[in-house]
Amino acid sequence: MTKTRCASDRLKMACQTALCGGRSRLGRFHREEDGVFIAFSMFIMVIILMVAGIGVDTMRFEMERTRLQNTVDRAVLAAADLDQTLAPKAVVEDYFVKAGITDVVPVVDPKTGVGYKSVNATVQKTLNTQFMRMSGVDELTIPAAATAEERIPKVEISLVVDISGSMNDNNRLPNLREAAKTFVGAVLRPETAGRVSLNFIPYSEHVNVGPEIMGLLNVNQVHNYSHCIEFDESDFASAALNKTKLYQQMQHFQWNTYSIESGYSQNTRFDTLCPRNSYERVTVMSQSNSALISQINALKPRAGTQIQIGMKWAVAMLDPSFQSINAALSASNVNKSDPAFSARPAAYSDAKTLKTIVLMTDGENSDSTRINGSVYATSSHYAHWNNFNFNYYLQNYVYSWQRPSWYYTKYYNSLGNNLLNQICTAAKNNGIVIWTVGFEVTDTGDTVMRNCASSPAHFFDVNGVEITAAFQSIARQINQLKLTQ
């Protein structure tokens, strides 16, 4: 019995030892974590690769979308240009070919009408993915679309050109003629009919507005030799003409002995301070390309330079207060005012109407002289100075010590520059866009014209035939092209 019990006890102990050992090994196996970290690391690595791959595909998508959009933007801008003679579809497709994008065909939808052209283009391209296909996305669709429109709004233009005596130098007047005719041809086209009007103001030492405009203002008219209106210095602070003010008529005489038609040291009477010829008169609200070109071809260099007077009339003819005068002119079709524009100038608040001035000069403001009232007081005086050159008469018939009492200086350079600055400021304050062209000007003239312009970008400093390119550039920007989408 004893032996048997002992054997039984040893068996129990062995079993317990074996059981405990097994439990210990199972516990260690249960607690082992080395394999779990490896699996988790592999999982994270796959996620990182997938995210990076999606980023690569997204970057490829955005690069190609930008390329497509830039191409379609440029294409519709070119196709919508009113000067573009090719079909819009052909223009757009050519842009895509030139950009190396030949695997897509853009859909082009053009619309045209009186004074406007609109071109819409859409395109789609398929991009095969490299990494996103692992998540089931095999390709991406890239869209691009744009609409461009060039619309000729209602435009009121004053073109102000210098025809002073210095324009006889260095082939300036022929160059100006070509530039001015190019400008007129660019802004007055068949598609702008009824939309774009042009005031033409040739100026030298004064501006001839003609008997009709003079008759519609309150002017003390004392002769019929020429038709210029004197301004007081205060008049240059305002864009408008004062319809209640009594203006004085400009004296009619020639100061110096120079004349483009008769040479030096003679009793000439052609280059009077107030222009006397009909082709030198202002033209109001015209859209006749041929009539304006004919007038430009007739221009001749004459007298001195008073830029502020030319600018005063350019601004006044865009000011709404001029509307009643223009209506009367268009009713009788004088000063070439077109009846289509009888309601112009528009109000400054009219958002659909652009008012702009192109002012050109070849120099600086000169001194400008007037005859003292004691020798410019009667009809016989007016007739006398129509027949005699003033300086010639003084030199031949008046004692030298008496001569200074016969005349005075009304404008001098710095005063003219100050008055020009005032009228330019008045125009800009009313929203009128001013372009200025300094044609072979001095540094002082450059500064004066730059200050008058709406911004430095609105000023052109040119020489020789460059003036034509400047006028072309201004015309293009007046017919401004805009991207609508």
C-alpha cells in the first residue's frame, strides 16, 4: 500500500510539473509581439505609398489642367479680337496645335453682333493614373473652358494735335498725318458705327471753333476774320464751358514775320494767332473716316504753341454741358457733327460710355502775345491788323521806344504749363482717360505731358515714325479686349 501510494504521488507531481510547464510556454507564446510590429509597419508603408502616389497623380492632373486652361484662355482672346480675320474655330484649334496639345479637339462657340464678338471654348482631356488605379481609379477627366469678348462700347474721343510752326521741322507734320490717319482708321470702323464719335481739335497758338459754336455761346464777337474764344485763367479749373459768362473773341492778327507760305521778313498775314482757314476748325462728334482724313491731309504748320487751349476745348467737348451745343450743330450738320450723336456728350455717370482724350505735342508752351486795347478797339483797327503783320508794322512804322506799349504777353511757358495741369486734372477728376504723346519733345515737355496723362503708362515719348506705333497702341487699348471667364 505504501509503495502504491508513493507511486501515485510521484505521478501526480510529474503531471503537475508537465501541466505547469505547458502553461508557461503557452503564456510566453501568447505574450510574443515581434511579428505584430512587422505587420503593422508593412501596413503603414503601403498607406504612405498610396498617399504619395495619389499626390503624384494629383500634381500631374493640376499641371495638365493649368496647361489646358492657359492655352484655351489665349486662344479665345485671339479669336474674339474684332481685328481677327480668321474663323474663331480655326484660331482656337491653331493655338492648341502650337501648344503641342493635339490629342483633344476643343469645342468652339462664337457669337457676333454689331460692335461685338464673343468666343467660348471648352475642352476635356483624359489622364491615365499611375497610382490611383490601385484604389480603382484608372483615369481622371481634365476640363478647361473660357469665354472672351471684345465689345465696342460707346466711346467719345477727342483727338488733339499740335500744328504749330515747329511741326515744319524734321518731317514732323507728315509723320503726324500718317499717325493721325492710322488712329482714325483704327477707331472708326464699320462695326463701330453709331458707337464711336471723334472730336478733332487741331491747335497751335489758339483753336478755331468756327462761327457756329461761337454763335451758340455768349461771346462778344467784334470781327469775322477768324473764330477763337479767349479764356481767363479761372476757366482752366473746370471741364465745362460757362454758358452764362461773356467770353471775349480772340484778336485776329499775326505777330511775327515768319510764314510757312511766304518766308521771312515780309508783311505776311497767314499764320495769325487765331487760325483762319476752314480746315483748321474743330470737328465735333464725327464718325466719317474720309472727312477726317481729308482734314488731316490739309493741315499745315503755323504760329506758336498753347497746349492748354487745345486741351481746354478737348475736355469741354466731352463735358455733358456741351450737349445742347452739339445737338444744335448736328441738327444743321455743321462742324461735321453727326446726327447719330446728337445726344452726346453723355453724362459722366453713364457707365456704358468711355470718354477719352489723345493729346499730342512736339514741344513746349511758348509765349503768346496780345495787342493792347488802345490799338485794337475799332473796326478799322481789326481790318488794319488783318492786312498787316503786327511785328512788321512796329518795325516799320512805330518808334522803338513806343513799341512795348503796343502789346503784352498773355501766356508764358510756366503759366501755360500750370493751366494745362489744371485742365488735365479737371478732366481726370471727371473720369476722362487721357493719353499723351510727346513727339520729339524736350525734357520739360516730357514732364508736362507725362503729368497730364492718366498714368505713366498712358504717356508715349516718341521720335520720327514711332508716333504711328504710339497712336496704333492707343487705338488698340481704347478698343480694349477683356476675358469674361
